[in-house]
Amino acid sequence: MATDVEIALQFTPRPISEIAEKLGIEDHYLNHYGRDIAKVDLRALSHNDRQPGKLILVSATTPTPSGEGKTTTTIGLGQAFSQLNESVCLALREPSLGPCLGMKGGATGGGYSQIMPADRINLHFTGDFHAITSANNLVSAAIDNHIYHGNKLSIDPRQIVWRRVMDMNDRSLRKIVLGLGGKLQGIPREGGFDITAASEVMAMLCLAEDAEDLQQRLDRTLIGFTYDGEPVYARQLEITGAMMALLRDALQPNLVQSFEGTPAFVHGGPFANIAHGCNSVIATRMAMQYADWAITEAGFGFDLGAEKFFDIKCRIANLDPDAVVLVTTVRALKMHGGKQKNALESEDLSAVKLGLGNLDKHIESVVLFNKQPVVALNRFATDTDAEVAIIRDRCNELGVAFAETTHHTDGGKGALELAQAVMGSVTQNQPFKPLYDLDLTVLEKVRAVCKQMYGADDVAFTKEAAKDLQLVEQLRLTHLPVCIAKAPSSLSDDPLLHGRPRDFEVTVRAIQINSGAGFLVILTGDILRMPGLPKQPAANKMRLLKSGVIEGLE
């Protein structure tokens, strides 16, 4: 079977100006990054008064190492809409270098359902992640510089909550000591790094409506506390203007295309397990404004990215998806039924049946938001008809639409059944209902998500988390939504509990205040905001060939 790179070499991207013209975006709004990529000026959004298109959200059952193909399905679905002569545009997240070089590999789809140029999108792209990293670390440098030069604001080095970031998996930087080397090197203090995708600057850029909104978010960002316990905000360092300068181009969404010429805005990349897991509001609005159908995705399983899509992004941006797609695979349900990864290619009807509990829970979770999902079975070559029939029968039993897809091998043609099912589901969906009201206490919000979305019995706060909660109450930020960071491989906070766990409690160990982004990050279990590389990272397989082609970026 051909690799993704070999398949990609079969396609020649159309000039990006043609893709923009297909959407109706005038050329003077484009900032070209070569022939195949362009940033789109934000004025293109305000200067278009057409009725916004319908919004389709793609999510998935709980991820497994076998891969569910959510992004590939999103792209295949978009190509299917194009084949049906529908006006469509994708709105996807940007890949992070950390996972690309670590365990996951590239994040631009697969097979015949990819966006291109995949190598540039996966590696550096238009520099958005680097701009976000620089803006974040400018704050860190300004904090330490302010303390070094007299500390007029009386910032307590022991109470600085702002952390440095980098777009790489590096476990050794999670906790560090700064300022060693003598008097001229600064004030020694503890610090650390998160991955750029988990940074608050990334979240702020992705949730901002425009440049003015982003400026306001940066200004109100909490960075630490004084010796007297008073909060200190980024605006007090007088560097948010410089942050805006660094983020000027990064705020503009990136326009690319799929193999079949379907337009795609790829912009912003927060992880769903440690951040809010959705592409930018600006890119989503741009896709809706220039197409009749906008297709977006929410990271990892429905319990992570999609819950935050509804409770954070939709609430903040006043969005409401018209259809929801829930991606699953026979392989994933086998693993949730107890099958080992190295034994997924042989038929096992009992394992599929045992794994159905995970699918059932995610379907129930979609309904909690007042939506009716379409289950998309991403079919692999080793799946048997009998295994597929079990999943189809369960969906019929639950009264849920089901579509089998082969978009990986057949491109848009392989997702036509799914596209028709999605269009047919639109009339069944009512306005979405948030999982919790914002006037509830923080504990009640966390409990609502953990009990209703994960199936937990209850929530337990550690002593540290209880202190964090008191601080949230002291700063009068209890009205903010919650962004729960937890293991992506399980509905629980224990990554080893697969299927549909029952009789468990979620442990909250800390709360991080993201006052600029406008939510509270709830850290559960052992989740970390700086991943590490696996024993054999994907980077070990990459090579730059003499032809200029990058091998192993899949």
C-alpha cells in the first residue's frame, strides 16, 4: 500500500488564488506564502454580508493507539460535499511540532483524504506557532526583567503563575530553576515549560473575535501575585502592544486545500486533553461566511474536544452546529472491548460487542447537548462485514444515523453516504444546550462535566486544588467556564481504563486561571501540559531526500 507521502506526490495543488476565488474571497485579501498557501486578511470577514452557512462538528469515540481517523474523515467528508456540488469549506486545527516529531506523526489527514502541502503544514507552516511561542515568552522575559530592575510592581517570584512554552515535547523542561549563575543573571526562582499548544496565548488567539478582542484578552491575563497577594496582569508590564505586534500575522487564518481542491482554513492548534481543542473562532466564522457548509473538528474524543467546543467555544462565540458526526472504527471498539493492538486484524465479534459501551456513551453525550449524531464508521481493509453489521445494528437500535466510509482509499467518493446522512440530519437538531450554567459554583460545573460527560460517580479535590479554588473565588472568577484537562485515552482520568468505565471518581489536583482566555483549566489525574517523547519518536524515521521530499512525516 502506498504511503501518504507517495499518494501526495500524485497531486499537484491548484494555485491558492483559485481556491480563494472558488470561495469568493477577493485576491487583495490574500497574503501569499508561496503558491499553495495564503493568509486571509480579517477584513474579508467583515466585508462579506452573505448569510452564514451551516456548521458541521466532527468528533469521535475515545481515541486508541490504532487511530480513528477523525481529521481524515473530516477532510473526506468535505471532499464528498464538493463531489455533490455543494459549497463547502473546512476549518481545521494546525499541527504541533511536538506530536509530529513524537508519537502521533503528521496531522493533515491520510490516504486520499489529506490537505496539502502536508509537509509545510506539519512543519512550521506560516509560523503561527512560533509567533505564539515568542509572544508567550516575551511575557516571561518581561516578568524576570521587571524583577531584576527593581521590581516596582512587587511581584513575588514564588507566586508567578505564567510559564514559558515551546512547540516541542520535552519532559526535562517541565520543572526548572531559572536565574542561576550569579547576580547579573537574574533572580533565581522555580519555573517550567508547557507545550505551545497548551499555552494561554494559543487559547486567546483561538477564541478572539478580532484584533481588538485579542488585545483586551492579553491585557487581562493573570501572570502572578505581589508579596501582598494582589493579582498582577500582563497589561501592568506594558508589553501587550508588543505581543500584538508579534501576533499580527498569526491572527489571520491560513487557507490551503485538500487533494480534491476543497478549501480549508487551518488555524490555531490547542490540544483537547490539556486545552480547549478547537481551531480559531475567526477561521470557523470565515468558513461559514464563504461557504454553505462549514466542517470543523474537535480534538480527541467527544468527551474532551467536543464538550469544550460546546461549553466554551460555542458559548463564547455564539455558535451552534447544525450537525454532529461521531467517528469510530471497528479497531477502536475492539480495543475498548479488551483486544490488544497487535491482534486487531483478525475478526473478533465478541470484542466489538464488548466495545460498544464506549460508542453508546458518546452517543448519549451528544444527545446531552440537544443534538442527534451521525455515526461515521471509518472502515479499514481488515474489517469484516459481520463486525461492521454489529455497529450498524447498534446504531439502528438506538435510532442513530449510520454511514460506512472508505474515504482513506477512495477520497470524497468514499464519504458520499456520510455526506448525505449529515445533510439529512440537519432538521433533527435543535439549538444546543450547554452542559452547565455559568452561575453554578466551580465545583458544580466540574461535577456536571465529570458525571454527565465521563460517567463518573463524583469528583474529589486535592488540598492543592482546594486552595486554588479559594483563589478563584477570591478573584471573583467563578463565573468562568471550565476546561478540564484529563487523559484522552479513557473516559475517566485513568488512561488505562478503556471501554465505558463505571464506579470511578475523578481527582482534581490543581486549577489554573486563564483569565485572558476566559476559562479555568482543571487539571485531573496525572495529566501534564508538557508531553514527553516516546522511546521511538516519529522523528527517528524522518529523512530529507535529495528531491526535497520529506520522508516519514505520516
